Amino acid sequence: MPKTIAAFGEVMMRLQVPGFDLLSQSNTLNYSFSGTGVNVASALSRFGHTGYLVSRLPGNPLGDAALSSLHRLGIRSDYINRGGSYLGLYFLENGFGMRPSRVTYSNRQESSFNTAPKGTYDLEQIASGIDAIHFCGITLAMNDQVREHMLALARAVKQHGGLVVFDCNYRPSLWGAEGYVKAKPLYEQMLELSDIVFMNEKDVMLTLGRKTAAEERIDQLYELLPQVAADYRIKVIAGTHRHIHGDNRHSLQGFMLKKGAFTFSEKLTFSVHDRIGAGDAYASGILHGELSGYEPEKTVNFAAAAALLAHTVSGDTPMSSEQDVFKAMQSTAGDVER
Amino acid sequence: MPKTIAAFGEVMMRLQVPGFDLLSQSNTLNYSFSGTGVNVASALSRFGHTGYLVSRLPGNPLGDAALSSLHRLGIRSDYINRGGSYLGLYFLENGFGMRPSRVTYSNRQESSFNTAPKGTYDLEQIASGIDAIHFCGITLAMNDQVREHMLALARAVKQHGGLVVFDCNYRPSLWGAEGYVKAKPLYEQMLELSDIVFMNEKDVMLTLGRKTAAEERIDQLYELLPQVAADYRIKVIAGTHRHIHGDNRHSLQGFMLKKGAFTFSEKLTFSVHDRIGAGDAYASGILHGELSGYEPEKTVNFAAAAALLAHTVSGDTPMSSEQDVFKAMQSTAGDVER
Amino acid sequence: MPKTIAAFGEVMMRLQVPGFDLLSQSNTLNYSFSGTGVNVASALSRFGHTGYLVSRLPGNPLGDAALSSLHRLGIRSDYINRGGSYLGLYFLENGFGMRPSRVTYSNRQESSFNTAPKGTYDLEQIASGIDAIHFCGITLAMNDQVREHMLALARAVKQHGGLVVFDCNYRPSLWGAEGYVKAKPLYEQMLELSDIVFMNEKDVMLTLGRKTAAEERIDQLYELLPQVAADYRIKVIAGTHRHIHGDNRHSLQGFMLKKGAFTFSEKLTFSVHDRIGAGDAYASGILHGELSGYEPEKTVNFAAAAALLAHTVSGDTPMSSEQDVFKAMQSTAGDVER
Amino acid sequence: MPKTIAAFGEVMMRLQVPGFDLLSQSNTLNYSFSGTGVNVASALSRFGHTGYLVSRLPGNPLGDAALSSLHRLGIRSDYINRGGSYLGLYFLENGFGMRPSRVTYSNRQESSFNTAPKGTYDLEQIASGIDAIHFCGITLAMNDQVREHMLALARAVKQHGGLVVFDCNYRPSLWGAEGYVKAKPLYEQMLELSDIVFMNEKDVMLTLGRKTAAEERIDQLYELLPQVAADYRIKVIAGTHRHIHGDNRHSLQGFMLKKGAFTFSEKLTFSVHDRIGAGDAYASGILHGELSGYEPEKTVNFAAAAALLAHTVSGDTPMSSEQDVFKAMQSTAGDVER
Amino acid sequence: MPKTIAAFGEVMMRLQVPGFDLLSQSNTLNYSFSGTGVNVASALSRFGHTGYLVSRLPGNPLGDAALSSLHRLGIRSDYINRGGSYLGLYFLENGFGMRPSRVTYSNRQESSFNTAPKGTYDLEQIASGIDAIHFCGITLAMNDQVREHMLALARAVKQHGGLVVFDCNYRPSLWGAEGYVKAKPLYEQMLELSDIVFMNEKDVMLTLGRKTAAEERIDQLYELLPQVAADYRIKVIAGTHRHIHGDNRHSLQGFMLKKGAFTFSEKLTFSVHDRIGAGDAYASGILHGELSGYEPEKTVNFAAAAALLAHTVSGDTPMSSEQDVFKAMQSTAGDVER
Amino acid sequence: MPKTIAAFGEVMMRLQVPGFDLLSQSNTLNYSFSGTGVNVASALSRFGHTGYLVSRLPGNPLGDAALSSLHRLGIRSDYINRGGSYLGLYFLENGFGMRPSRVTYSNRQESSFNTAPKGTYDLEQIASGIDAIHFCGITLAMNDQVREHMLALARAVKQHGGLVVFDCNYRPSLWGAEGYVKAKPLYEQMLELSDIVFMNEKDVMLTLGRKTAAEERIDQLYELLPQVAADYRIKVIAGTHRHIHGDNRHSLQGFMLKKGAFTFSEKLTFSVHDRIGAGDAYASGILHGELSGYEPEKTVNFAAAAALLAHTVSGDTPMSSEQDVFKAMQSTAGDVER
């Protein structure tokens, strides 16, 4: 049975140089609107659920364009507030082979979302209408005002019996110097409120500052994640291990810790067209599995296949239906479908 | 000495989303005009022959555009009838890596070609002016009216001593449920009339319903194809075995059965840019070899190299000259030609 | 107070050659999705109402793209049925100056909308949830099956006390030979059910076959429209008179007949960027005025300004907000807004 | 009854900056292939005749692209020689309003056409297969070698009873200093051989160096053209008077002198999209009228309407059918054709 | 003799929706880099002078692209400081006919230029190497820090005997409520330092708060400007009167007050392609005339023609050479230059 | 400490078909301006030096566009002469996989650079203002006039104590039949004057005609290069060995001979986006290392990494900063930088 899920997060305008040109070579940009919340709400809509975004957009042509774009992605906009003056945006120059992609941000602190005043969102109305809500560590990095909205919304959903989902998503550039120290208490607050959490062993070591003598990734994972799940009473912790090859291919393996047991997806290796947003596709796959009552093995393989497909699609936002993901779970590389 | 060859078949408009976007992400399409007959007539023109298309186009701007495009491809349009109302068209969304390409068709049954009334084509005039004619199993799938044109034309060419060529090209989606049962008698009619046929062991088992105890592809091929050649008095049967790798590369090996003997091309492995139409390039290569009196080994390697090149070119229609193919037969991957 | 309005109609894919090239010169098309119903539902959404489309789309990538596009335009898709195989489409070659634009249609009769079987739409559910419904003479031209849906829906809305709106929109090419004779009884059926009708004196003479001795357009209008309003108990009849100048400018004057009195808008003269869909913008303006309880003079000038703006915007679908239209009603040509 | 006409002339590659950017602002060019001969042969093909081009193209990818493009335009390429190394090309920056368009040429003297050695063209074969041949003053400006081909071809056609057509088309930049002095004897040679000539009073005064006391254009025309017609035994002299308005509109009036009588077309005023090649459309219209046995009045109005349409179409080459021109002769600016 | 001129001002990234689409319709943007200082420095470079920009750009890919673009425009970058984090940017949606263009700004206050700390610019080095410096009222609207740089630089140039130029350029949206009150003392400070000033009678009334009983523009001009020139010891005051027609044409007349005498340019009427930056072209024309010792009549007509040409070119930045402007001063609308 | 370097060479316009289309399939070209000298001067500018180009451009819009482009690349244009009529240009069709890229040249002999008369360049001024000058074997292939400029400039720089750099760059198509025989004495003249030379064992064998009994590349290198270094008193000889794989990847190893000792870079294997200009990036890297006093090992690895990055960037001209190259020297394939 389809569920109703909201995601709380900023809408960003992505301005991408076409092909493999640099900003100083081209004179054209392709634009779209995305963000972790956008990606998750849209992906869950495509999986058959009702996806809302809780956010704030300026009352100008940029805000109008962003709103149209959310609609196009199948997202419900009832909880979008219009106000403030600016939209966060980033420029993307595609890398090629050994040359990495580059992202250049505008000033997000001035965005409508990051300057939303107290009372912007009707917490009661939102919390009473949804089954689950998704938050992200990127939002946590913004400022006190946004963090207050975040925590208040998490508490309200918790009170109404909804599921609270948190993706750690630590971005060093947003936290600046001494970032882990600043972040730790804030992450702990969110973990206290969360039912489903996305993190891996690195997040535990760096963001939560926990230590381990284990040296292999997998051993660190087995040691640290159950501690975190226990300490914060988290029902599900999930994440991925990614390996980047030199020839434009990535390998990815998903994992999931539930009721003390780890489940791993098959290790997938694939060519990458657009890497951004693939983590959100994975998270959406895990959520879909959990909301649909899948067995962990099905859930984690569904999520990994959803992430694989997100790497093959243009833009940040996953575009695959549940059926597309099932097909990808079974298939090998195929001929034209005609 | 160059020959005169006609191909009978529908002209389709191909509407392709640029890059790797989906139809629901983009707002632009690239278009071109193709079809098995178009591809074969054009490829043979580039190999130095005179290529005619026998077809029907609407008397509207779409038909004008299709006609201009045939001319651009070097095809003679003297046997193109103008009439009817519609042009068949299909939308192509490029796949990437593990995500397959998708083709969405419009209603071809209403096209000018598929509604051509009796007497549309001047069979005598066409049959008396050509050395060979090419037909395709896609056309055979359309409807009785088209099949009547097809058979009448084959018979007329036969009567004038021309060569009849038939590419089995069975497309399950066109034949629907119980397709093989419907197709079998129609395929048999065409095989009775044909001198050169494109098929492989699968076609024999599925379309003609023949059985074999052999389990390996190659054993099935060795057992079944000579039976078919004998039963229908076919001079040459040719085809390919294709293997699709996960990293955007395909492997392809051509074969040819003539006077009871099989000849195989080298097995080629290569990166794929545009897979559609490569089978027509192979068929054109075999025809060129046969019409030019090549030895089977030269013919089958020429055809395989022509197919390889067709995978590296945009659009359905092969663009290589005879010289291009000879160069590809000898070469390894090369540096810029400057 | 915002209202809830549905529009019943086909979604068409518009495939437009960029710039002023012909189909036989270009290799690129821009596409969008529109239709009278789409345009009206979208325009009313931008004026602050809730706009639904009642229609049917194929369950394939084209249908998905059309649905995304409706969402992007702010249209609610709850009453969109997915089924059938094809989407109607048309090609548009832009004219320039004395060279008129050309439209080439695909076969609409095979579209999902035009082959929707009995029971496709839940009449009760739709009729009970809306304040008004919009129909169009283009739909009336299609086939019996569609006309049945149309009439059944009109009756259901009428029964639930909703407003029935009908835009005559007679397209000669769709009705064929003896079109007016075929159309008359069908138009009469719709007029019997309608509260608001879009027509002018030509529709009355040609479609309804009424005669007048008057020779001037304006005299014909004054004589014929009140007859029709009286005979069919129509509350509001509205329409426009358009004059096309040689230099890419049009003049347009709106009129409205209500309670026996005619009201005319100012005569607007303006440069034209995209003429298609401007009539739907006018109709939407009249509906907005009526639904909002404007005085006739405000309504008719609002509608004319909405039509003017629709001529200045790319694509069939109006993009102006209520505020944009108010600004256009007051303004003269202005400098950049910065 | 359709005729067979050849045009002798160079194929040029046109490289146009899109929109209204300068070469130093953009990074993209649109390209096409044209030339007076190309334009005339293509236009006459669209009017139902068989149009050949007599020319020479390099045996490289540029030559291949030019040849494909000629085919696309409906031109027969049997008399195209492949050889030499280069293709003439020019860059076009579109003007806007008061800022004129700019053309920058590459070195045409080195082109395959302008370096064609003696014996390149089979004069007998060409002359014996056509009803008329078209030459242009641009070709006359090139070099002795080209002029020899030109005169030999004109003489051969004359000998076979074919019609010789000559468009004066004097381009000052090609003739350089003292151009008129150099040009005069060459023009006189061509006029001696010609049956139909395109020129106006300015050509007579400047190129042929004739004098008149008349001051008004029209009086000069009436005085000078009959002299030229008589002196060189020319059957038809035709031309246009053009006036350029400041707002992107031109006015054009065609005239024609035949059997001592002048006939004038209506004076047409229209908005201009692409001015280049419109003179060739006019010439093609006159030729079509003469070859079809039209009355002078019909001929000159047909030609003027063909020229008008050529101003509304992208590219140098006219794209209108005979039917399109007839429609333009009758019409006023029209609404969308749908 | 060519001079050396610097302009002080922000570099803005302009992100323009192609054609006439809205941000909510398109997915592509064209970008360029401009600003009043950029436009003036570039225009003067094209007139043969050496143009420097004094500004600050972020040390990231956007800053790199801006710098490349300045170089491309012929601007010397020796006085460009690299630092700070952001680049100001604005989105431009082109209007059509009666629908005005729309500009949406990002937050300029956070830009590298507007956060440049004390000591960013080496005043002595700059002031000692130039003949003149240009400032703009847009910069004056920013913040105290920027205004300090501006005044310090003006004083330094004054001390070194350089010419100080100030363009009033009052933008209401930048000054906010009570803007004129805030602006007055700041404008007065700049006027005290300036030798050449761009303003008209409206600036005097609104920004300086001066009153007049005159009602006609021209009378106000004659009364108010000489007062200002006298009070602030300004050598030259220049400006334009613009009238906007409904059909995409503007009329513009330049004026100049020098040594107590007014000189007016011809009133020019022309079609507009890109209006932004035309004022800077006018200012550059006046500066060029003054720096070159032209008579006022030549200066003011040169400036008006430069402004006219800037309306016909894509982008904010004038692209005309001195020769282009001279040609435009003499010409009427012309045919292709070939 | 940054140095001042000039490069002597022709500016070519590169006209590239977008994507993988052929010239006969497309209608669009992307253009840029490059050349060995352009690439080297630009690359060294990005490494922090001052890069001049010594060349000649026509005084027309093409020349203007080329000049703007040089500025955009950070090149100083003080030694660019304007004159002559034409710009050399070449067309590039991208290969894919086994299909090689194709380059088609226009006639370079007529270009402004290749027709520069005696006295075009102020040798004294140039030679006295630079630390080093770069020449290329492509220029050497042109004609006597260009070679005279080249030798005169080399001698002048030598006299002023500057470093003379020569890249052998033998292009068979430019030298024609018996090319090596013609080239040998000219190459010897340049080697006599050179301090740093780019060549490998093949150049020694083919261009200088030296023989060796060694069969392996590496043995030939070890035997032949020290001979050449000794005979011509060359301080540094550097070059690369390239291996082309079938799957769009190349392997490259740089080497350098200095003071009798060979140093080799790591062998790099990488995917290729744009191969043209990568050799110039390597040469620029070696020059940067030598001019900066790097140890040979650092120099040769820097140069190889610069070449690798040049393969990943669009266009002929390297775009990497010194920091970019250092990063590439340390890194493995990385994730998005955000």
C-alpha cells in the first residue's frame, strides 16, 4: 500500500556546462532543480508513493521555475512556502576520465530556504498527514534557524507516530575548519530522533568520533554500526561502499543493518553517466523496501539497482519506476528494446 | 561492374532524444528518416551501385522531408509513390551502460506505405530495370495489402531474372501473440522466392519451427541452415552472432553458407555508438560481395567490417564507402587522420 | 474565492521546427504537450484556481512525458486515465511574414484519448468535485465514442449543478466534406447543455446554418448572437474578432454577450511570437472573470489582455499569472524590468 | 511539359553565425551549400523540371557533404566532376535593423571549381541532354580558365539548339579596381551568346558603359534596355528594382522586356528573414514562366512572388513549389494553416 | 592619440534564457559577463584606447571564466584582484512586443567585488597609470565598503590629474524605500569629484531633489542641468532621451552640455535586439569624443550612433569599432555587405 | 620566477562537427582557434608565465574573432600583425572507437601567416623582450617566406641570449612526396639553432635519415638521441611514446634526455576525449619544468600529466593550471569535487 512521505530540504538550481567544456570555454548552461529532498520525494513518487517536499522558494521567476520543475518530477508542493529572495545554485563542470567534475556553489546562506523565519512551516499540518519524513546532513550544516525547523519537524512527526529518516551525508566543505567537532552534537540530536539512518563506518568514526582498532572497512563496519544502532535505538542503518575505477566505471555494494543483522547487496560494477544524486536513489530504494515490507535482501538489492540506474540518467534526480528497478535487478546489459 | 538494386520497405521517421535524456526530461528531438529498405539502398549506393527505394510517402511536408532525406542519402526516388496521409515514426531514448535504449512506435498501420492500394507500384517497370531486390521480415509483419505488394514484386523480379533477397528480421512486438504461428506460412512463401536470405539458427527454430537436438548455437547452425538452403533452393544464407558486453562493447561474427560450405568472419569486438541499422549494414555488405563476385571469405569479412562501422556512426543508415570498409578490415584503432 | 475547474480534451504532442526552417531543411524539433483542455486547465491554475484535465494517455514513455508536462504546467492529473497505445501529435513549421505557418497532423483517431472505451472516466467522481467543466469543438469532431464521453460528462456536471462551458472551435480540416452538415446536430446537442459558449457570428452562420441579411461583421454579430443565446438558454456568449496585418502584427477585439447586453474590449494591436493557443487564453480569461464575479467590462478586457500575452509567449499554453494580465491591461510597451 | 535545365556554377559552403551574434561572440556555425547555379537548379526542380548542376567538387569529406546537400535539394549530379582540393566558403554574420549583415569569403580562386583543368566537363554530353543552361556574372569574375569553360559550354548548348541564360550579377568586390573596364568585354561575349538575360539599367550603365541623359530609374530602364536587347539579339531581359526600408522590410518590383514590350509585376512589400538567394529565385521564376509558355504578366508576377517567398525562408536556396508560389500570388498575410 | 582609461565596477554574470522562453519553460541558459565598467572599458578598447577594469573576482572557476571573458573583450586585467567567494549574477528572460523583459538578481552584496576589504586596490599604481576613470551610480548603491573604494579611487585619480567620469545610473530597486533620500548625499560627493557626468533632468529632480516649474522635459533640461554643472564645476554633462514604441522600436536623442552650451544629436529611431548596455555605449561614445578632442556635435552624434549599434548586438557589451560607428552615422539601412 | 615566452606559428580556425556526426550528416559546426604556437603560449600562460604569440591575422571579422580568442586564452597579442586576406582553417569529424577522426584542411598557403611579406615582424623588439621562443615543424613545412621569418627570428633570439625551442612535429601530408628529403636540410638548420628539441627515434630515422641496427623502439631511442644531442649541441631533447588501445584509451610515456642522461615518466593510461593538442601540452610541460628549474624527473612527470589532462579537455588548447597538473600527478580517478 502506497505511503505518504515528506522530505525536508533545500531546492538547488543546478547549472551544468554541456559536454565536457569548462566554464571558461563554453557560453551555454543546462539547468535543472534538485537537492536531496527533491531527489528522495521524486524517487518515492515514481515508486508509487505520494511524495511531498517541505521547503521554501522565492516569489520570483526562479522560484516559479523551481516549482514547475518539482511538479514535473511528480512532487506535491502543498508544503512549499513562497518567500525570501534567493535560490541556492551551483555550477557543474563535467569531468572526463582522470579529470574530476567540479562544483562551484553560490552563497546558499542567503537562500529563501536558509533564511526561512520561525513559523514558516505548519508543523502540525505536515506531521499529521504523512507516514514518514526524510532529513539530510547537508541541511544540518546550514545554520541555527534551519536546524531549528529541522528538529521541530522531526519531533512533530515522531509525536504523530511517523517514521523519521536521516541521511548523514557529511560534506566537509560546508562545515569548514573543525567541522567534525561542530557537527557531532548536532548529528547526535538527529540520531536520537531517527528510525532509519544512512551512514557508514567512516561517518561513525569521523562525525561521531568513535574509534576502532579494526583496519579493514568491513571490520570497522561490523564493529561500529551495531554500537550506533543500539545507542540511539535506530531500527535500520543502511549505506554503501563505493569504489571508483579509472575508466569511468564505479563499483557499489549496498548494506543494511536491521535487528542486529547485516545484509549486503550484490556488488555492482557499471559505467557512470551522471554520478550526482545516486546516493539519494539508494536511500529512496531502502525507504521503499522498508515502507513496502520487503525482506532485507530484496530491499538492499532494490536500493543498489536503483542507485545503479541513477548513475545512468542525466540530472541529480532519479527517474526510474519500481518496474525499471526490478528489471535492472534481473538483467544483464541488453540490446535495444524495440 | 556496378549493379542496380531496389529495396522495398517503409520509410520511418526516427525522433531521437539527444544525449542520454528521457522523453520526460528533454524538450528537443533530432530526426532522421530510415528503415531497412532505406538503409540497404543507401549502403549499396555508397558501395558504388545504383540504389532505388520502392515505397510510398504522404504528399505533405513530412513526406517532402523524407524524400529530401532519401536523396541526401544517395537513393533514387523514381519508384517512390506519393499518397496516403501518414508517415510511420518512432521515438528513441538512448540507453547508457546497463540502462537499455527504448523505442516507442506510432501507429504504423495507418502509414502511406501500409495503406498503399492495389496498383500503387508499377511492377513491370521496376522489375525490368533492376538486377536485384531486397525485402525484409518487418514488412512481412504489416498487413495483407503490403504482403501482396511484396509477393507480387518478388515474383515479377524473379520472372525478369533478377535476384530476390530476403532478410528474415523477425520482430516479436510486431507479430503479437502466437506470432510465430502466424508468421511461418508467410515466411515460407518468401523463402520459396528468395535467392539470398539473412537468418540464423534461431530464426529456423522459432519462425520455421524446426527442431534440433543440438544445444550449442554453432551446432544448431551447422545442422539447420543447410536443411533450409536445400528445401527452399536458397543460394546464400548469411547472418551474424552477436554478444553484448556490459561496458558498451559488442562482439560480432558474421557467417555465410554458400554451396554447402560455411565461411565465418573474424570475431570483431568494438565500442558501440549507435546500434540501430547495423544489421542492414551487414546485409548490404554480403549483397555487395555477392554482386561483385567476391570470394565468400572476402564477402563475409567485408560485411562484418561494414557492420562494425555502422555501430560507430550516428543514425540508422550506414555511411561508409567501399574504401572505408576496406580500411576498417585492415586496421587497428588509429590516431587522427590529418 | 478560487474554484475547481476541469477541462475535457486530448493531449497533443507539438513538434516544432526551431526558427524558420522547414521540415525538409532542419534535423531538430522542439516538443511540448498541449491541447485546448491543457491550455485552459493550465491558464486557470495560473489565475489561482485548481485545474484538472480529464483525458487519457498511453502507458508508455510518451505518455509519461506528457504527464510530467501537465504537472509542470500546474495541472492536476487525478482524472487522467492511462491506457491505449498512441499519442496524437502534430508538426509545426513556423511561417515568416507572408509565408504562413504549416501544421501537419499524425493520425489522431488512433490516440489513447480517441479510442477510450466506455467507462474510462468516473463521471460521478469528476462531476461531484468540480465547479465547472470546459469542452471544445475539436473534441466534438473526433468520433462517436469520444462524443459519448463528452455528452455524458456534460450531463453529469449539469446534474451536479456545475457550469458547462463550450468553445465552438470549428476546424474545417477535421470535419471534412459536408462538415457543417455533419457538425450541426452535434453542436446543437452541446449548446443545449452549455452555460458559457465561445463563438462568433461566423460560427452561427456556418455551423448552425443561420442566415442574416446584414453584411457587416458587427451587424451580423448583433443580430445573430442574441438569437442563439435565447434559443439555447446560454448565459454568456463570448468571442473575438481578429485582424491580421502584413507585418507580423495582429489586432484583436474581444466581445461578450450577457443578459442581452454586448460588452467589447479595447481593440489591441500587437506583434505576434506564437499564435497557437491564444484563443484558449481568451476563453480562460472570460472564465476567470465569470468565476470571480467580475463586471463584464473587466472580464472582457482581462480576457483580451490574456490573449495578447499568449501571443508573446512560446508554446501553445498560456503562461501568465493574474497579476501579469492586470499589468498588461494597464501598460504601454515598457523598458526592461530590472 | 517539364524541361531539363542545367546551371553552371560554383558550390559554396555557407557558414552562418546563428542568431545575431558576431564571429567574435559565438562558437557555433550553421552550414549549408549554395551558389547561384545551385539555387537556380534547385528552384527549377521544385517547379517540376529536371535540374542539373555542372560543377566540380573536391574528392574529400567537404565535397561529399556538398554532394549530399545538392541531392537533398533535388539537384541531379551527373555532371558534377570530383577533383581538386578545396571548396569555396563564406562566413555570414546576420545584421539586425540598421546593422548590415557581413560576408567574409575564403580564397575562392583555389577551389576545385575555379581550378578545373581543360576537359573537365563533357560539353557534348551536357549540351545534347538539356533544354537550357544558366550562367552567372559571378562565375565570369573568376579567372580565364573558368571563363573558357563557360564560353565553351554556352557555345555547345547554342549549337544544340538549347537556350542560353545569363544573369549579369556584377559583384564589385570580385572584380576589384577598374572592374567595369575589365568586365565589359567579357560581359559582351556572354551577351552575344544569350537568349535570356537578367540585368537592370545600372548594369547597362556601369558594366556596358552606356550613357543616358535620363535621371529617373524608370526612364533609364525604358531607354537603355531595348538598346541592349536589340544590339545583342536577346529575347528576354528581366530584372528587379528593390527598395530597402529601415524596419527590416523590402519592396521589390519585377520587370521583363520581351518583343519590345515592358511588363511589370505588382510592387511587393514584405518582411525579410534571409535576403541571400532571392535574386536567384526571381530568375528561376522568369525561367519557369518562359519554359512553361506563360504570358509575360503571369511570368513576372510569378517570379516576383517566388522572390518574395525566398526572402522568408532560411538559407540561400529557394524552397517553394510552384503551388506555393501560386498561393503567395493570390494571398494576403494569413493565419496558421491547420 | 589613444588614451588609457580605467573603469571601476562589478563584473556580473548574465544568464539569459534563449529565444523568448520563460525560466519555467526552458532548460538552457546562455551566459556572458558584463557590468557598466566592463562595457565601458571594452567599448573604449574597441575605439582604440587602452581599457582597464578595476574590480575583484573570486578565485574559482566562475572567476576564471569571467577573467577569460574580460580578456576576450579586449580589457586589460592588471588591476583585477582575485579573492572572495562569489560572483554577482542575474537571470534575463527576453520580453516580446508588449511583454517586457524580466531581470532576476542573485545576492550581489556577497560578491567578491562588494566584499572587497580595505587595501584591495593599489590606488597609487592605478591612478598614476591612467588618463581617466569611470564610475557608475550602480556601484554607489552597494555598501559603505565599496563606496569607500570608489571615493578613494576618485580622489587619487583627481590628485594625479586624471579625469573623473561619473554615470548617475540610479536604479530604484537597488536603493529600496526612501532611496532618493539615502542616495542624495552620496551622489553629491561623487559630483564634487567629477569632470564628466551622465545624467538627465529626471536625475536632477529625483536624485538631487531639485525643483522646477517647467513641465516639458526639454525645458526642465535647459533649466536644471546648467545649475548642476555650475554648482559642482562639471565640465561636461551628457545624457539621452529615449522613447519606446509599441513595435519593438525605440527612439533616442543624445544631448551634451559643455561650456554652457547644449548640443543635441539627431533623433534616431531603430529596431531593438538587445537593449541592455546601450547606455554604456552612449557614455563610451561621449568619452571617446572628449578624449579625442572632437567637436561637441561630432561627439554627441558619435555617441548616439554607438548607442544605436549597441541595441542591434547580442549581449550587454558594445562590439563596434570606431569605423563601425562612423559608418552607422552616415548610413541608412543597407543591403548585405558582400 | 615567471618567464616571458613567445611562440611563432599560424592561428588555425578549427571547425568541428558536434558529437560523432559526419559533415554530410550534420548542419552545425563548433569553432575555435588554435595552432601549435597558440597552444604553447596559452599553456605557459596558465602555468604563470607571460605568453606571446608571433603571428599574422587578416584584418577582417575572422581575424577579429581569432584575436578575441587568443585574448580569451590569456595570450598577449602585441606581436600579432594584422594583414593579408585569409585564415587557415580545418574541419574535424570526430571518430568513434574503431572509426578514426578525420581532418580536412583548407588552403593554408594563402593564409595571412603564410603570405606575410618581409619585414612583417619586428625581430629586434621581439627578441629583446623574451626569455625563450618556440617553433614547430609544421611551420617549417609551409614555404620559403615563412621559413625565412622563422630562421631570422630564431637567430635574433639566440643573439639576445634567449632560449630557442623546436618541436619537430613532422606531418607527412604537408611535405608531400619525397618529403623527408626536402625536409632534412631545413630541419638541420633549425636543430643548429635550438636549445630544447622535441623529437623521438622515428624523427631521427625518418627526418634526419639516420640508421640503426636496433629493432626495439627503446633501443633505437637510446642509440640515436644522444648522437643528435651531441651533433647539434642540444641541451634537452624530449618526447613521448604513445600506444593506442581499441577502447578509446591511450597509453603515454614521456622521456627526456639531458646532460647525457635519460629520464622517463610513469606510463600513464587514460580515456581520451580530445586528442588534438596533447603533444603541445607535453611540450609546454617540459618547457615549464626547464624554465622553472625542476629536476628532470619532476619535469617529465609534470609534462606527462599535462598531456594526460589535455586529452580530457575539449579543444586543441590545454586548459590546466600548474595546480591542476600537480593534482593530476598525485591522484587516482576521483569522485566529484564538491
